Amino acid sequence: MSGNPDDDRLEKLREQKMQELQDQAGQGGNAQEQAEAQKQAQEQAEAQKQALLKQHLTDGARQRLNAVQMSKPEFAEQVERQIVALAQSGRLQDRIDEDQMKDLLSELKPDSKSFNIRRR
């Protein structure tokens, strides 16, 4: 992946936790245990995503993303996935500040379906 030791450590922890959960699910074979293991894996992935976002976003950028989360949760999720992908690929050099977050949001925002009405 990237040369960042934090990213490598997070990836190793993720793999280790997934292996533990798969072992537990394999031993039990119970649907309820498998559902619980999957829920734990999702919570673990969410925690890792939040840790990466916290690491790569300034406070202002995080506040702006939280504001978007309140009004458009699907769009905010897409932006979060994009930031995590950039961070994991090593393409983020510095932390994203509020101005960069504005640019990223406007870049990823779907084209608004607006139209102009001209009166004659």
C-alpha cells in the first residue's frame, strides 16, 4: 500500500480482526453468531474509517463534512469513501483543510438539474 506506518498498522489490525471473526463464525456455524461477527466487522471497519478521516482532515474540513452528513448522508458517505481511498493509496500528502474540502465536495457533487427561465 503506502509507506505510511499508521496505514500499514491499521491494515494489519483489520486483517487480524477479520481473521478472528471468520474463525469465530466458522466454529459456531450459528447464523446468529455469524450475524454478530459481521456486525462487529462492520463496526471495526467504521472505526478504522473514522480514524483515517480524523488523521487526514482538519477540524474545519471535518465540520464541513459533518454538515453535509446531516443534509445528504449518501453524498457524505461517497465523499468519505473517496477520502479513505485516497489516504489508503498514499495520494494524500497533507491533511485536507476546509478549502480543499469545499473543492472536493464541489467536484464530487452531482450536476444540479437547474434550468433558467427567461421572460420575454
